[in-house]
Amino acid sequence: MLLLATLLVSSSWAIKRPQASTRNSIQVTSHNSPPLPLITSDWSSIAQTEETCMQCVQFFNVYLQEIIDIITEYGVEESCSLICGHLNNSNARTTCTVLCDVIGVDKFWKIFLLDGINPIYACQMISTCPIGVDPAVDFQSFAIAPKSGYPGQAFTMTLNFTVINATGTGQFTYVVFYCVNNSKYLYSQTFPNYTPGTYSVDFVFQTSDNGTFPFGAYPVQMFMCANECGTTTPYSVALNQSALIEFDLLEPQASL
């Protein structure tokens, strides 16, 4: 699979659900990570929802490796509470136990021995996140505005795409190439599912004026994947990728 093996920088974005229309517009902006969600024992009221899927993924973003280590160290436990009881955080123990109870301890612990296990894959195996059947997406356009600016300025990337077959849970990943110092950074965001339809998604990329963004051109490329980009799980599909676009950071003109 194409690139996605370099430094991964994940940020947390807020997704505003679109109003009902023939074209769905979603605004994606950066913000600080929220507190770890608590999935309560009242599972039936939120099972299989986008909210529960994203809570599950967020939980495993934090605790996946710790649970793998617990199962590796302690082996097969007799109950969900025994596995999850090794976690130090009380909210995490509750969330872990509820997720485990959904499928039973005999199936739960085996998930963390799967090759290529990742947070999305784990949640799909627990049935809290949907799996796309033959997912397919066409990119219509990918643009950035403004096309040039100064360090410290925000740039908005707009992706227009059409979903042919439902995606299941997956990721947007965009790559910003720092040509001046010959490096690149990846920014990834999980989405719960896209059903057939046409969508427009904005991603806001914030530069800084503290010297970390040298003057010059910054090519950008967008990827959309079922499951995590760059993984090889049974549900991993590279749905589409954009052509390269770029923005330029200019040197401010000295005032006279």
C-alpha cells in the first residue's frame, strides 16, 4: 500500500453532522482531545451507533496496546472483569468490561492476538463499528484555499467525493510534504461510516509562525481508506487518493 509508513501525527477533529440535503457538507477543524469517553452498562440504547463506534475507537486508541500486554502477560482470563480489571483507570475498566461483555470473554481476548489489530479493526470485531461490503468512493475534487499565505495562517482543504458503496469505518489521511527540509507529515482522522451519496468535507490545516514552517511550497495529498490507512486487515481498502495540490508560505514584506 502506498506510503503511510512515515511519522504519523494524529489529531482529533470535530465533525458537524450535515442537515438533510442532496449534498452533505461536513466541517472538520482541529481541537484538543476530549476526555476519554465512558461507555456505560446501558449498552442497548447506543449499540451500533456512530457515537458508540467513535467512542470505541477512541478507547482503543488509548488502551489497545495495554490490553494486548495484559493478555500476553496473564494469558486467558475467565471473565471480562478479570481482563479489564488490570487497567489502572476506573472509566477504562468499565468501558473495557462493557465492550468485552458484548461478544463474551472467549471471543474478546482472541481479538488482541489477530495480525494487524488496530483500534478500528478491534471495534469492528466487537461489532460496534460497521464493515463496508465492497466499499467504493469516487473523488470529485480536492482543493485548498487560500493558495498562498504567511506562516501562522490557516489553510482549508476541501474534498468533494461520491460514495458508491458504503465505506464502513475508516480514515481520511492527508500528507503535507515539507519540501524545504525534505520531510513529510501525516494527519489522520477516523470517520464512522459513509453511506451512498455526495459529500463535501473541509479540513483546516493550521501553520505556525514559530519557525517550524519555512517559506516555500507545501504539496498536499489526500487519502481515504476503509479501516486504517496503511493497514492490511481483512477490511482494509484504499478507497481513493487525490492528485497533489499545494499551498505556498510567503515571506512577509517588511513595512516601510
